[in-house]
Amino acid sequence: MSCKNCTKLLTVLTLFVVLLLHKASPVSAQWKVINLETKANFRAVHAPKSRVCWIGGSGGTVLRTQDGGNVWDIMNVHGADSLDFRDIHAFDESTAIAMSAGMAQEGKAKIYRTENGGDSWQLVYQTTQAGVFLDGLDFWDKTQGICFGDPVDGRFFVLLTDDGGRSWQELPMAQRPAALDQEAAFAASGTSLIAVGKSQAFIVTGGGQKARVLRSEDRGRSWQASETPLPAGPTSGLFGVRFWSKKRGIAVGGNYQETADAAPNVLLTKDGGVSWKLSGATSPAGLKEAVGLYHSEFFNYGGDRRSTANHRYALVAVGPSGSGFSTDFGKTWTTISKEPFHAVSFAGPDGFAVGGKGLVATFTKIPKKRKKFTR
């Protein structure tokens, strides 16, 4: 055989192998990392609708995109240079609410609101009460919202609003959920508290001997607690929670000092958060701080976005060890990437994830062949 024919044959064989490997490899979900002119650490992200996303971070930094992540506004909230925004909730491209985490006696417990796309921000809540440390906030609709913090005098700190976050009222002490010894919450992703449907709320905890889920059926005015089988301790427990219907949800966690530990890190519920069962660990293994819900189309569910029964969906979990997705209600997982994201948010198919040192990414695709979604 001539050298020319050998070269031709080698080229054909190489192409065949490449095509074979491509065909054998599953089409996976992907992130597209965006290079931005900021090194702020981000743990707060919210996509209120298609192509719109708000991000909160250290140094009073807030980001906003209105075109799916192609162009970003980078802003610093006036007077908030020393604050770390650990949660953010947006209603649209103009109105958003940012919450800072930190000790209240050091001036770190504050909530800001903008109605003009971040051109100006109004300080709508602050406290210097000793022990207050805000962990997260969320809204059922454009008027009714909730914010919570670590326990003060043995009970979790709870704020409520009925005017879209323009003002906040402390829940009376007797109505606040009681905390166990050393129990607290992790202000790691803005999802240790979520509002679901028209009146449900869930808080996930750690820090003590048991990881628990606190739930409310009346917009945070009364609470019940459920113990879970997930291990907990001073640096471990539950970090994030997400529901895709009124009854079915997922909670994730781990240990922030052992972020690659392969210990169990997923809980599932089928009864509205009353009981929780351990499921398979995520891939990659390790601490997971938040879960987003991807779906190819969406509809309005009590002010939030929820998957329909006839469209593709996936749960996307993120944490310092990387991110993964699941298409069977969190039972099995496939690795997406190793980027150390802290928080994630989806509006239908539009997904955004954030992490330290200016890490921001958009979700690019999900496998096409998925199991039917059943709520």
C-alpha cells in the first residue's frame, strides 16, 4: 500500500473514531462562563423571567442583565461598600430587593430596594439588634414576602412584608420557629429559605446535631419542624431547598469544611416537606448549596415559575465541588462541570450560576431526551 493511501486510510479511521466517540458520549448540560470586570464574590442570583437576571455580591455589588447574559450592568449600591449581598429577589428588569448578611451590631443586617433598574436604591430595613444575622428572603407574589435570620433568644428571626418589600415587620417572638441547640442556617446561596405557591415557606437548617426543615403553610406566621436523616454539625447540614410542585421537593447540603466529601447530600420529599428521605449523592460528590429547576417551558405558579407535565425538565445542583443535573427527581445525577458555583437560578430554560471572584455563567443546553415530568 502506498504512503498516500496509508495517509488517506488513517484519516478515514481517525474520523470514524471521532464520530464513534461523539455518538457514544451523552449530550450533556453545559455552562458558559462570562468574563466580567469584577472580582466580587457572588452568592445571590435570581432570574425573575426569561433573559432577565439579577446578581448580588460582596462590596455592595449588584449585576443585572436584560438580554440573557450578553450585556451586564455592574453597579455598587451607594453606602453599601462594606456589605455582602447574600440574597436578591427581582420582580422584573426594574424592581429588585437585595439583602446583606452579617452581624447586625456591626451594621451588616440591611435590605435595599430599587424600582429603576438599580440607578438608585432605598434602604428599606436595618437593625442593630445583637445576634441578628440575615440568611435569606423570598416572595410569594409582588407584595407578600419573607426574610429570616439565625436564632435570637432561641428562635429564628423572621421578617414579613405585605407591600413588596418597601417595609418590613418583625414576626412576634412567640410565633417564630424555635431552634435547637447550636442550630442555625447557612447564608450560602439565597435558598436556605424559599416561598412556594401562594402561602408555603420552607427553611433548611444545620449547625446543630440534626438537620431540619421548617415549614409554614400560612406565609410564615406559624411553623412546624421536620427532622431529617442528613448528617449535621457545626459546619454541616442543609444549605438549599427547592420545590417543583406543592408536594414534591429537594433539599441539598454537606459540609463547608469538607466540600468534596462523598457523604449523603440529597433529601427528597413527596408530602410537602412533612417527611424527607435520603436519595443518591450528587455527581460530582460534595457540598451542594443550591438547586435550580430547568424546564423547556414554564407557567406562573403562585408568582414563581414551575415546570409543566409535558415539557423537558432537570434539577441542577451547584456547590464548591462542581455542578450536576438530574432528570429523575434527584435519584441519580450527571456531572456538568467543576466550576465552584454557590448559587443558581432558572426562568424556564434560562439559567444563571454564580460563585467567588466574579464567577458568573449562563446555562447553554440540556439533553433533549428526558423522562416525562410527573408532579
